[in-house]
Amino acid sequence: MVDHVTTIYQCTLPFHEYKINSRGHLPFSTSKLSHPNSKQNQKPLPSPHPANAEAPITMVTVSVKWQKEVYPAVEIDISQPPYVFKCQLYDLTGVPPERQKIMVKGGLLKDDADWSKVGVKEGQRLMMMGTADEIVKAPEKGPIFVEDMPEEEQVVNVVLRKKYPQFGQQSNGAFMQQDAEECWTQLLYTLSQSLKLPSSSEGLDVVKALFGIEFDNRIHCAESGEESTETETVYSLKCHISQEVNHLHEGLKRGLKSELEKASPSLGRSAVYVKDSRINGLPRYLTIQFVRFFWKRESNQKAKILRKVDYPLSLDVYDLCSDNLRKKLEGPRQVLRDAEGKKAGLKTSVKTSVSTAGDSKMTEAEESSSGSGEASKSTAQEGLLPEEEHQLTGIYDLVAVLTHKGRSADSGHYVAWVKQENGKWVQFDDDNPILQREEDITKLSGGGDWHMAYICMYKARVVPM
Amino acid sequence: MSKTPDPNSTGASGSKSNREEATIKVPSKDPKKKDDKKDEDLSEEDLALKQQLELYVERVQDADAGLQKVALESMRQEIRTATSSMTSVPKPLKFLRPHYGTLKGNYEKMPDSDVKKLLADILSVLALTMSAEGERESLKYRLLGSQGDIGSWGHEYVRNLAGEISQEYGKRQSEEAPIDDLMELVQQIVAFHMKHNAEPEAVDLLMEVEDLDLLVEHVDSTNYKRTCSYLTSSAKYLPGPDDMLVLDIAYTIYMKFEEYPSALVTALYLDNTQYVKQVFTSCDDLLRKKQFCYILARHGQTFELDTEMCAEDEERERLQEIINNTKLSEGYLTLARDIEVMEAKTPEDIYKPHLLDGRASAGASVDSARQNLASTFVNAFVNAGFSQDKLMTVPSEASSGAASTSWLFKNKEHGKASAAASLGMILLWDVDSGLAQLDKYFHSTDTHVIAGALLGVGIVNCGIKNECDPALALLAEYIDKEDPSIRIGAIMGLGLAYAGSQNEQIRDKLTPILGDSKASLDVLAFTAISLGLVYVGSCNEEIAQAIIFALMERIESELGEPFARLLPLGLGLLYLGKQESVEATAEVSKTFNEKIRKHCDMTLLSCAYAGTGNVLKVQHFLGQCAQHFEKGETFQGPAVLGIAMVAMAEELGLEMAIRSLEHLLQYGEQNIRRAVPLALALLCISNPKVNVMDTLSRLSHDSDSEVAMAAIVSLGLIGAGTNNARIAGMLRNLSSYYYKEANLLFCVRIAQGLVHLGKGLLTLSPYHSEHFLLSPTALAGLVTLLYACLDMKAIVLGKYHYILYFLTLAMQPRMLLTVDENLKPLSVPVRVGQAVDVVGQAGRPKTITGFQTHSTPVLLAAGDRAELATEKYTPLSPILEGFVILKENPDYRDDQ
């Protein structure tokens, strides 16, 4: 209550001559007040006595309703502006006068209104609205709505679908499942178009350096003896799966030899050509696709080959390479072998002291990543050595697998399994990451209804030269 | 009577007796052949009777008057004592049939005497089976006869006579011949019918001879209820002024037998304030007066009690409080607590995303303003009137306002107006707390928030009157503000708060806006609607003029806009249900610009005949819809809605309208198809009929998205406040089907909110009191929303979604709350079941079927009726709906 009184002095500055008692009534000089007693006993004023008719009647008692409460006897001095009345109510309700809304006939009571024009009657019920609640303020930073965003940001997928309408295919009102490999190819293509190394003048692109596989193709026609060579760059190796293929390596090898029919200029008709491909340039990251989906003509649908095809944790592509490349690889491979031999030696010769800092790092890495030492080693070295001193060895370590679960290309579920920096494997199932053991990764090779590898990503093992 | 359709099988003696004549006459077509045949296989007894009768006939032809008299009296004796089954002609009549001609001839030759009169009596009875159709010989001889006790010849004779009288009356009316002798007979017949449980026949006869006043003399305490129920239900099928006349008589009879609640309901149907006053002044029981006040409050009638109606000031104040609906919120919350649904529900509780498979449930990480707006509405509809929710209000202990504020600002721009106003919906009818909670928004700097607060004040006050007029005081100063959204908020708020009040202050404040050429079209449209609501069904000339001028002054290009079409609706609401009174204004509307002319015409007609069941008007609207236009004409939408508005009055017309609408779906143009779901919604509002539900479900997948949207919203409207599981399931599936289509999804959400309106405690049906009374304000609110839905994209899906709050006008608890003499809730057992139509049935038939016994307060579904399952109390109103005061039965003895 004390607080109220103090505040009311502040807010009633123009009326500072009135003191407000604790009951919320303004005391009046006796000359103005015809019934000084009535103030004490809080009763409504009796109707004017004929005896004091000469004194102007200035007090009217009303009841005020505020929210669910009713203040039964509030006296109004109608010779004072309504602002005084509001201050009285402030004391009763705690609502500051400027936030009070008092309903009288014909609208709200104005601070400077004339009571005689408002026409309050004895015993009338007035209604007051207002709260001391905090005023609603808009948050500093309003929420961002989907509708406000530029169209492209609304959903990531929208961009993809816009750029490649084939991914926007719908059936039954929902978007259809799309091929992950197709998506990967398109992504790489788009990146290769837009990303250029700033330093390289001839526009050697980053994507090609990282993912591109150069092929030397020798096309040979047995009938006519024609022979031609050409080079091409692809971004993934295909592992074709047939009855005989049980292992990734076999599939890759078969992929290098293919037959095609084309018009032979010398024979003047179409003839069977044999295309023999050899790798002439290796990428930093090797992408391998298991060609599990194919168009089944008889049933008119995309079918899936469930056959089990094993893949190794580390892959050597030396025998898929051209002679040129093999020569280049010899050196680094030797270094690698030496390093491994040394390591084996270290392991066999117990308590031999570690000589170099690099070696000590190697062992540490080996210890920490239990069995995946090679990959870690290369990571560790990458940080130490400048780029150009790295040499490819033709040996690759598995770093990521994309699996597909389900019986057909139009349905199922894609999941990514990725090796982390620390050598641990994590399965990314939508937004749900699950820790996995390395031995389980090789079990994704198919042959059942479990997740099976569709795309494998290998990382090159490099040696410093 | 024979001109109008027959409401039920027992009614309409005129047509019935005609039918019987026909059946009886079948054998008389070839009498000789048959009689010959029958002669052979007559039993001995019959043969004797036949010979006896033949003898009498011979003797009648005798010259001796004494002999004649004896013969005639014997003949009369035979006829009177004869009994027969329903299907065959009594034997004496059958045997006398060949002699009818002879007796007739004889009668002509006889000199005037008592004997001649006696013969006339017998001829009159014989004519029952013999006279050719249209001859009315039975009546002719009756008038020539002795005029004795009419009932002595049996019921069938009286019925036949009544039929002939109505034909004769028609003939004499056209010839302007005197009818005194007929009326004397009518008196006798009516007296007979009224004594013998055949009130419908008596009423029918009196209607035929256009002298219903006679009825008042003949009703007594045993049959007045049946008589009145027949009168009131037949009123719906009568044309023109006759229906009012019939109800007038019903009112008189009710008053005569001091059946005041029924008299009051009839007076309300007649919209006759004088009669309402009379009910109050005639009754001197205070408790009964309180019940009257509850009835008036439910109807949404604005009514001021004066000292004549209740002398005591304090009592009058308390009665006025009931009429002002101040206790509605309290009663509603009592019901909610009893049913245990106080717990606030979130929009998620309504969407039930966990029941849908995968994709639709995946919550987006970014807020969608459209979806938040939908949630705002769903939250408001579901928690309407409960004073608590989980978005807008927060428990008092955590009154930092944080939660409330944050949700408010999760809406975008004009969405904030709807969000702020939704607080009004949550605190519906609770004026004191509502105003207190809305107050904080008034001090906002955001114009949309202020607009919402103004609208919220209107919503809170919807249907509630307060002597301090807080809504007017608060809103009045905002109606001339610059910002159009604030203006619309204040104007719409006034319309909602004072609907049906005919408040002159509001008229004086709002009419100038119509003349303001600078005001934008949307402000103008909302002003017209608000004025239409405040003066609904008043035929107020001044406002009508103002709207007409506004329509004439606007430039042509504006008249094609969606909002221009709401102006005629405001005009139409002024004439809601007032039939012919609209004609002068309709004439003026023919001079409008052609863009709006037809539209205005349809709107005015449909409003004026809303709830009348006028078949001719329905046909007129159907005719309008049958026209095919190259370009979509806007007037056909109102015409389709007009069918529903007119036909919604009674069950038969309603069923026919539903069938007609099916045809429109098949053959109509696209603009008609868009309106059909909305018309179906109006016909079955809060009453989910399975066939309509199926139609709407089918249309909700329509290839035209506007048809689909209208159908989805309509699904919500027919299920409004029912919690209907089937509709809820349909809508859930639609929400996953349309999860990529923002507009359709918004409609689905709104519909979901409507189905769970007030957690299933509310109804939107404008009909109440056993589907007898039509609340004009409720209908006006519904119609306004439906008109807005005719152009969904421009209005509801645009910036004017708060037009959905017009539904507040139609929202009423669908409850039966019994209170004791101190108006405190009193729990008693009641039987609730499907209502049975017992009009015109003899005896005391069961009024409900398939009932269950509950204790009050209870919910009443559409078509449900309740009756007390205890003798301990007697209700003060025969209609157990809403608030009903119970009085202890002094005769009650406890079994133990």
C-alpha cells in the first residue's frame, strides 16, 4: 500500500493538494463536505438533506466493477475532474490511471471530462477495465516463416528437383524414390561445372582431381582388325554383377572388358568390337558402384540383384592399371612396402626403440585406431607434408559405404556408413547416427534382405616421396 | 388443406375422406352384377336383413305418414346398430344401395314434415357410399334433415361430411353465397372431433373454412396440447399469412391454458414482442418468469423488462441478468467440469499426427505462418469458452505473459489480428475476465494486435448484454481510425457484440461510414455486415437506404470485387426471414449495375425467405442454377446457398434439397459446384448425416481445388462440435493427402478445429427448442461465413481469415442443465434419446426412442430429446434444452 501511495503522488502531480488516505478516498475540507461522518462509516451517501441544500452536492457514491470484483461504495467528488476518481481506483485495484478504461454512457470516461455531463447517478454501477499486466511487446527478432524465405531455401530438395526434373517424378501425389548413384553423378557433374581451381590456368578442375578416373580404351575389332585408342574420364568404377562374380575385384575386372557393336568403316556394316579399358590415372577418392539395379524387360520394372559380392577394406587396383601407370606406381609402392616391412619388423623385434618422430606418430595412430592403422597413418601424414610430395600407390582404403535395403529400385531405404577421423564407423540412418564396428561393415555385401552396399568410397593410400 | 402437402398420415381429413369415398365406390360401379352374384351366397341372416330393409323401403313409399315414420325409424335403427370392419361397407348400407334412387325420388315427392326430415337424415347417410363424386349429397341432405346429434351416425359419416363441407365452402366462397348453415354444421363437427381425439381433423376442417378462432372455444385441458402441437407443426407447411394465423391461434390456446413457456416459444416464432410481453405480464410466478428469461436468452433475443412485467426492482434486475446471458459462461463451465473436459487441448491433440504414417508428421524445423494461423484458429475453436488453453493464456502463477506473447508473435502480420482475437474466443461469454485479459493488447504498438484486441472484445461479448456496454465504450473510438485493419476490427467487433440488439447508437456510428467515399471497400463491406447483424430481420429503412446508396455510388470496377458482394448480404440480413417485406428493396436493387444486380437479387431473396421452407422460392433458385453461362456468373453461388437457406426449415424439404443439390453437382457449372458443399453444410450444420458426409468426402478430393476446399470446410461445419470420429478420421487422412498444398491444408486444419468445437460441447445449429425456433443472429453469422467461403481465395485464405469468427454468433452449448429454484445446478436423472415425431398421434405416445439414462448436465446431439426420469421434480419448461428450472413435485412420495 505504501508503494501505491508514493506512486500516486507522482502520478497526481497536478492535484498534489489532495492527500489520499489509505482507504482510497480523498479527504475533503469540511466546507465542501456536508456529511463528514459518512466518510468514516463507508456507507453510501444519503440523498441530499433539505437542511443542507444550500451546499452544492458534490459526492456521488457508485459501485465499481473490475474484473470479477465489485467495489461497492466508491465516492466520486463530481466537482473534481475524473482523473481524481481514477487515482482512487488506482489505489483500490493497482491499475495505473492511464491504463484504466471506465465505461460510462456514450463511451469511455475521459480524464478531463465534466462529471455533470457524464451524468453519474447515485448507486450506479460503473465498469472499469484495465490491468497492471505487462504490455505486450513484439520480440526483438520475429520468427522466420517458411513463407518469407526465398523459394529455393524452403526445401533443399526443391533445388535438386528444379535442376534435374527427373528427380521430381511423382506417383500418387508423393515424390518417388530416386537412384542414389544417379544423384551422386549429377552432384559431381554440377560441382565440376562450378568449381575451378583458382590457381590452375588451364582449368583443371578439382572434382576431376579428386574423383576422376582416367581410362585408356583400346577398341579392337577382331573381324576387320581395326584398332583405335581413346581416353575418357569417368567418376566411378562399375562393378558388374553376374553369376561368376563373388568378389569386388572380379566384378571390376569384368567391367574393363566389354563388347559393343558399331558400324565399321572398313567393313561397311556393323561389327562386334571389343573394348579393353585400362586405368591410366587414379583419383584421390575412388568411387565404386555395384550395378545392382537393372531394367527387367519381361516384368517391365527396375529389378535388384541381391547377390552377395564381397569387398575388401583395402583395395589394390594395380592390375587394372595401364602399363604407364603401373610404372609410375612402382616407386611409391616400394616405399610403402618398405614402410610396412619396417613396421612388421618393429612389431616382431620387441623393444626396439623408435627412431623417427614420424614413426612414433604412426604407432600412436595404430594403437588408437586398432587395426585401421594404414588409413589413419595417411591422414596423420597429410597434415604434416605438403600436397605435392604425396604419391598414389594404387592401394585404397574403404572410408564410406552407401547401402540400399529393399527389393526394388523404386522403394527401400538408403543408409550411409562412414568412417570417422578417429577410425570409428558410424551408420547414418536418416537423422539417427549409430556407432558401428568395422567388422560389420564388410557384412554389407548383400545376399539377403539386409542393407547391401551400393556405392563404396575408397580413399587412396599415399606415401611421401 | 388438400392444396398443401400432408404433414403426416393422420392429418388432413379432407383428403382422407376423399380417399375413402373412392375406395368405397369401387364396388358400386357395377352394382347389379355383383349384387346378383352375392344374393346367392348370402347367409340366411343377411337375407333376412335384406328382405327386412326392402320392406322398409316399400313402406317409406307408402302414403301413410305414420307407417312411413315407423319404417324410417326402423331403418335408422338398423343402420346405427350395424357394425362392420374397416374395409367393408356396413351391411344395411350395402343392401339399401339399390334403393337409394327410389328413396331420393320419394323424398322429392314428400310434403314437408318431420318424416321428410327423417328421410333426409337417412339419405344423408346413404349418400356416404352412394352419391357420385362432387355431388355432395350427404351434405345436402344433412342440411335438409333434422340436424340431430351428428355423432350418432358414426365417425366415418362425420369425416365424410367434413370433406364435403370444405368443398362446398370453396364453392360458396367463389359464388359469395352465405355460409351460415355450413358454419353451424362445422361447429357440431368440430365439437365432435375435439371430444373424440381427432384434433387434427377438427383443425383441418377449420382451416378449410378459414375460421380457426372457433377452435379456442372447443379445446379443453385434455386436448389443447395435441391441438397446439398439430397447429405449430402444420404451420411450417402452410403458405403465406395462414401460418402466422395458425400460430396465433396456438398462442391464444396456450395462453388460455396458462401453458406460458410454449406460448412464449410460439410468440418468439411469430417474432411478436407484444406477445412476449403479454406472457410476462400474464404470469405472476417469479420462478416461471426466470424460465422465460432462459428461453429468451437461448433465442438471443434482446428484451428489456419493465415494471409492468416485474414490479420488484431487484427481481427485475436478476431476471434481466438471465436474459442478458451473463450466467451462460458459468453454466457452460459447469457442464465442462461435469463431463471432465476442462483440460486444455493443443492443436496437436486435434491433428493427432501420430496416427498418420511417417511423412506428414515430420515437423518442419521452420514455422509456417499459414500453419501457425491454422493452429491459432484450431486452438480458439477447440478451447472456445473454457477460459484456458495452452497457447494464448497462461496459468496465473506464470503470468509473465511470455508464452502468450510468443504465440501471438508466431503469427504474421494480419495473422496477429486473428491470434489476438482468438483470446476473445477462448474467454467467450466471460466478459469480466475476457476484457481484463484482452486489455494488454490495447497498449500494443502493432496495429494488427490492436485490431485483434478490438475484435476479441466483440467476440467475448457475443450474445452477452451488459448494462455498462463495455464493447460499445471500448470500440466506438476506434471505428474512425485511419488504419483499415483497426477499423475493421472495431466494426466487426461491434457487429458481433450487438447482433440482433437494434442498438441505435451503433447505427448512428456506423451508417456514416457507408457514405464515406474514401473508405475502402473492405471497410465498407464489414460495416454493411455489422449493421445487418445488429439490425437483423428488422427491415430498417434507414440502414437499407445507406447500403443501397453505397452500392450505387461505388464505381463499376469495384463492384466486381469479392468484397462488393458482401454489401448486398448486409442488406439481405436486414430482411432475414421477413418474406414479402423485402419486395420494395428488391425492386430498387434491380436498378443496380449489372455486375451486382443479379447477385443482389439472389441474396435478398434467399435472406428474406430463409428458414421459411417456401417451396416456390426453392424452385425459383433451382431455375436460376439451371442456366448455363459461358463465364462464371457470381450470382449462382448465392442462389445455391439460397436453396439451403430456404429449405433448412423442415425435415422433408431438407431431404429434397439435399437430393436437388446432388443433381446440381452433376449438371452444374463449376461456380455452382463450388457452392454446393457449402449449401449442404448449412442444411446439416452440426448434424453429420451419413449421406451428406459421403458426398462431401468425395468432393474433398475434387480436381477443382475450390470445390475441394469448400467441401473440406463443409465437412468441418456438418461435424461442428460433434467430435464425430468418422469425420475426424477423414480429415486426418486429408491432412496427409494435402500436406504439400498450403491452402488445402489450412482448410483441413480449420475443419478439424470445427469438428472439435468446444471439445464437442458446442453446436452451430441456429435451430433450437426441438428444432422449432430459428435464432436469426445465429443464422446470420453462418450465412456470412458461407458467403465469404464462396470466394475462399480472396477472403478466408487472404487477409480476412478473421471472418471465421462470425461463427461465434452461432455457437451455443448443446446441453441440458437443470437448475434448482435458486438457479444452482441440480443433478437429476434424465432419459436422452432420438426424438420421435408424435404430432397428431392419439393418446400419450413415447416421445423418444433408443434412450439412455444419464444424470444432468448432459449433452444433446442433433435430433435428441430429453425427458426427466424422475417424478421428484417437474420442469418449468416442456422443452428440456439449455437451462431448465426444476421445481420439487409436491405430490412426490419416495418409495422407501
